[in-house]
Amino acid sequence: DGTARAGFFVGLASTPTWSLEMSSLSQNKCQLCHNTLGGNARDLSSKQRWIEEIDAIVSALRSGRMPLPPYPNLSASAIDRTELWRDADFPD
């Protein structure tokens, strides 16, 4: 009927940012192992480290190699948002 439906696309077109979304994902899903303490896991505790490792991160998430058990895999939506953040040139 041509009537605009306000809010229908809210959130779908927004670009993820480090401060509002990716930092939280990193802290809550990755830094349990990928932190500054070292060990065998890559340090993913900063935006710069994510930028440097983004292709490996996306590959590991898409293939299901990360996160390791007992932690559940990320949702397809979370992985898509990670790729969107990369494709938007890593907004703050």
C-alpha cells in the first residue's frame, strides 16, 4: 500500500564499530584465550591486533575452528558483522 514501515530495517544497515560492537565481541568471546598473557593463542586484545589478524580470524570463525570447546561457535550473524566491520575499513 506504499505505507512506510518505520523501523523495519533498523540495525540491518548499520555498520558495526569497534567501540560499540567488536570490542565487546573480542572481550566476551575471544579474550578468554586470546589475551596479553601469552601462551599459544594469538593476542587479540586490541583493535590493532584484530586489524592485523582479521583474515585469520574470519577464516577460523567461518570454518568453526574457533572458538575452541567448551565455548560455542559464534552465530552466523556475529561472523557476518565481523566481516562487515572489516569490509567497512574497521570503523572505531
